[in-house]
Amino acid sequence: MKNTHLIRITLMVAMLVSVFGVGTPAQAMDALPAQIIIRSTTFWDAIFSGTVNDTRYERWSLQIDEATDFSVTVTTQTGDLTPAIYLLDASENEIAHVTGSLSQAVLSTNQSAGNYFIQVQPVSGGGTYNMEIRQTEPVLDPNVTVVLNPASVLVGETAAATVFLNNIPEGGYTSAEFTCTYDPALISIGNIAESGLFGSDSVVAINGPAEGSFILAVAGSNGQKAAADGAVFTFSATALQAGEATIICQARVSTGGALTTLESATITLTIAAPDGTLTGTVLASKPVTVTLYNEDTTVAGTTTVDENGNFSLSAPAGSYTVIASAPGFLKAQGTPTLTGGATTTLQSVSLIAGDIDGNDVIDQFDALTIGMNYNLAEPSAADLNNDGTINVLDLEILAANYRQSGALDWQ
Ligand SMILES: [Ca+2]
Ligand SMILES: [Ca+2]
């Protein structure tokens, strides 16, 4: 029970109210007005006793703290009473009513938090009655759901799908049929296998998969049924290309001989393309950094080459700018296109030494830096042969490449 005190004690004083009061149900408008006796209720799942006849109706106060499904059952105990039940709001306006038959009336409803009245009055006759107020669990419609694990994959990967039947009604299903559709350009379906919900040794028929559709039908053998919620069958979905692959499963269920169509289940497998890989070799006497830039100039990845000058970078498929740089060297720059799941290899490139100030040209200003730092170790960009001393050997290298400019074209 959600709450045992949803109906609270109100005034126990029996009040006399004219039947001609505001909002009184029309059925009460008899020639001789009946008196309405105000009663108070206490708890859910309790039984209250009362007496009504053509001159006496009873009105039970009811306070609900949160939205609640509940039923009110009035059963005649003595006399020839055929009861009616009226549900009234706090202003005594009718919300619903039921007319009983013979000696019983049952009103089932769902109401939000608030103050209400339950009025018991005769359809005919009169006598004593018992009134029972019970909270009821909302009746949920049977439905089918599909769960994907994982819900997103890379091209070439496979997700496991499980199809469930939920809120199976009492009595169970004798058989069920599932028609599932999908985009065959995005995914392929396989490994369709029944999960045993319809009992041991159930009978299965599978049609397809073909052209974006397959059908699984299952029936419990020898009187077995699907009595409890659970997985009906599983299948695999293998991603063929990037995109959003929607799978729709329509279920029809049988309690024996007739099919009921349930609301279809839709689930989407998100398929991403795998990264592409860029490899290459960059030679220089200094440590080389390779940086990959997106088209918007943000950095997509960066790495340093190994002792052989080799590097590898991965990024989503697309077009990039790649730059290899080393202190004191002209840069190399290329515009590779990466393909998902594939490797793009750039031509081997040797960086050209001498651009000590990094302005993409080897000139007298670079030589100036050697002169200013002669016989020193720093700045390391000026130590072009990387021997720890800035001197004429570095100037010799600079001179060999004098007037060259970058960045070098790197393809
Ligand atoms: Ca320069
Ligand atoms: Ca040197």
C-alpha cells in the first residue's frame, strides 16, 4: 500500500444537509427530499457500515494525499437495497457514479490529491450495507520492448537485442508473433533465438531475415503458456555503415485462437564510423612533433615521432591539416583525408634545418641568433646539429639551406 492514512478522520458529527444543496446529484431530486447524512472514513482497505433508504442517503468524506487508483464496493447486508455510488468533488459536484445491480455496486476510479465525497444512496429499496474502500494497482497494458546491448557500436561491431513481453495479463499467452523491421543498409540481423518464456520445448517458427524484415512466432507446447513477463527471444544486429538504425518490432499475442496487436516497440542502434589512422615518417636531428588540425583549426591530435621518425595518429574520418615541426627546422605541412577503419600513410619527409626563429624562412636573422649565442647550448633551436654547442657547424647547416622557405609540402 502506498499510504495507510490517505483517508483521514474528519468530523464525526453527523450533519443534516438538504438534498437541494449545491451540486447534489440529480438522482437525489425525488419528490420527497432525502436527508444526507455526513459520515467520515478512516483508512484504505477498511469496511464501513451504513444504512440508506429513500429518505436517508449517506455521504462519506474522503481525503486523498496523492493520485490514487481505488475502488469502492457497497454490498447490501440487510433489506432490499440496490445501491448506487456517487463520487463528488469538494464542491459536491458529481465526478462519477455507478448504479448497482441487485445488492452490490462497485465504483473504480483514479483521482488526484484532494477532498472528495462518496455518497451511497438507493437505486431502489433500502437497508444496511457494508462499504469497502481499497487502493488498486493500476492495470498496465501489455506491451513489447526491445533492449539493445550496447546501444551504440562502430561499423562492423554487433549489438545483442532482447525482445520482452511486459504486463502479461493473468492467464498468460498461448502464443505470440513478432514482426521486426529494420534498415538492411545499416544493419544485418542474425542469431534469432527463442528464450523459453513459453515454457520448455516451445515451438518456434522463424521467417527471414530478408529485405529488412523477419518474423518470429512462438507457441507453448502441450498447454504451456507465457505466464510471467520476460524475454521472448534474442537476435544480433551487426552494424554495416554509420547511421541511426531503427528497429521496430510489432507483436501480436494470443490467449488461445485469437490475436491481439500490441503497441509496437521501437529502438535505435547508433552506429559510428571507426576512426581513421594517419601514419608517416618525419626525419630531423631534433625531436619532431606531429599535430593534426581539424578544418576549424582546432587540434584533433598530436604526437611525437619515434627514434626512427615514425608516427601514428587516429581521428574520425574527415579532412585535416597535419604539421610536423622541430625546433630550428622548417615545418612540413599536408592536408590528408582520413577514412574510417583505414590507414592513410604520408610520404616520408626530411625537415630542413636553419629556421631558428620559426618564421618559415631561413635567412640572416636565423644566423644572427647563432652569433648572439655562440658557444652556448641554448636556445636549442639554434643548435641545429644537436651536438650541445651553438657554433660554426650549425652555421654551416644553415648556410646549406640558406634562403629556403616553408612550410614544406607534405603529401
Ligand atoms: Ca627564420
Ligand atoms: Ca651544434
